[in-house]
Amino acid sequence: MAGAEKNQFFDLLTHLLQKVEAESNQEEVELRAKIEALGEEVTKVPSKSAAELDELEIARQLDNLSAKLNHVDAMISSAMTADPDVQTLLQSTSDLWMPVITATSAERRTLADTISYTNAEEAPTNK
């Protein structure tokens, strides 16, 4: 998946957050932090030392990731049940978020490189 698609996804999340903040007249600090954390998590590049892990450690990490995914699934299911608009929003934007969460490690490296390059271009210069 291209970095542009992932950037579109996070641009959409940021835009939706801004709309929520504007309508509620409240800054959503916790939600903003969660979106930023998700962005960092999605762009993580697996460490090269992963090849050195033994089978038990790999199994532990897989169990941990599985538990996290189950938690996310439960939160999404709960939100969809509680609010039909959430289900509509997730369905209408799935072309943006599905590729983000199903990216391969190579795609994550590409995204990380793209974000690093973009951040370097946006960095303020001291004049």
C-alpha cells in the first residue's frame, strides 16, 4: 500500500476529529492522542532483531498481539452496536483504513520513509 493512501486515512481521521471538536466546542485530547498513537503503531518497522527471537518469545508476542486485536475488535463492535452512524462511517471509509491495518512490513517501511521525508520537508527553517 502506498504512503499516500495511509496519509489519506490519517487526514480523514484528523478532519473528523476537527469536526467533532468544532461541534462540541471541546478539545478531544485523548482521542487526538489515540489517533497519533495509531499512526505511530501503523508506521512501525519491525526490528531486525526479530529473527533472533526464540519460538517461545514469538508465541508470547503473537498472543499479546492477538489479545490487542481482540480488544480493538470488541471496542469497534461495541461502538457499531451503540451508534449506527459509526457502522456507516466505518463502511464508507473502509477503502482508507483497511489497507492501513493490513499493510505488510515492506509497505510499513515505505510509509515510514515517506513520513520521514514529508516531515523533513515540513520542518520549519531558521531564517
